[in-house]
Amino acid sequence: MTTWQDFEQEAPDLAPAVRARFDAAKHHVLATLRRGGAPRVSGTEIEFIGADLTIGSMYGAVKAMDLRRDGRFALHSNPGDGTMAEGDAKVSGVAVEITDPVEVAAYESDLPQPPQGPYHAFRLEPTEVVLTEVAGDHLRIRSWRPGEEVREFQRY
């Protein structure tokens, strides 16, 4: 299991820039896998709670059912105004549903507003984080995987 906090500790120069991209907008895009294996994209909101990056979902929503069946996900930050002035962030990994009553209580207590009615909540365990930025005449791409150094390369 890798937490968002693990990412912050292993990639202290990259993590704040990635988080800033997710903090810059409320809505982002989540990709999950349908029962037949085809991708499904859904809008989602994220929360940084304690050591974790989390998402919530309406009870019984298809994205929640996808994640319960197969936790693999990809999360793409809102692209903003299209200039990529602050970069383009992506996180992929495995979503784990928060079901332990103590963890659920901690999750709810850290939310800006408690959910009304039943819901699903997932902790997103990152296996790869990528930030792509425009740097003059090229793209600067930085990526991280658990236990590895941040890799950086350019695309012209």
C-alpha cells in the first residue's frame, strides 16, 4: 500500500506541483474499468485527507461499482484554461474502499461537509504520478513510482 503521504515524502519537489494542479479546480476526470474491461470516464471530486488522496461517490454509482470490482484507476487533473500554464497532472493506481468504521469516521470528520445519505469512499493508492509542463519550446515531464527516484525527460 502506498499513500499520498508516501509520494510526498519520496518526491518532495514534485508532490506540491501535482497537488496544486488538483487543488486548482473542484472537478477532475476519473477513469475506471467496466465489467467487460473497456474504460469508463467519470467526473469526480477529490479530497486530501490525512495521509491519503480520496474520492467519494454517490451510493451505487457506476464508477463506485467499477472500483469495487477492479480498483485500478487513472485520475486526470482538470486542464483549466487549456494553456497548461501550471501543468497537467495524472495519478494512476489502485482504489481501496474505506469500510472500516474507524476509518469511515475519520474520513467523515475531515470532510468540509459530511455526506448526506449513503455513499462510497475510496482511498487512492498511487502507483504512478506524472506532471507534464510546458517549458519554453518543449514539454517537461516528471514521473514517480513508489520506491523510485523521480524521472524527468523532455519532449520537443
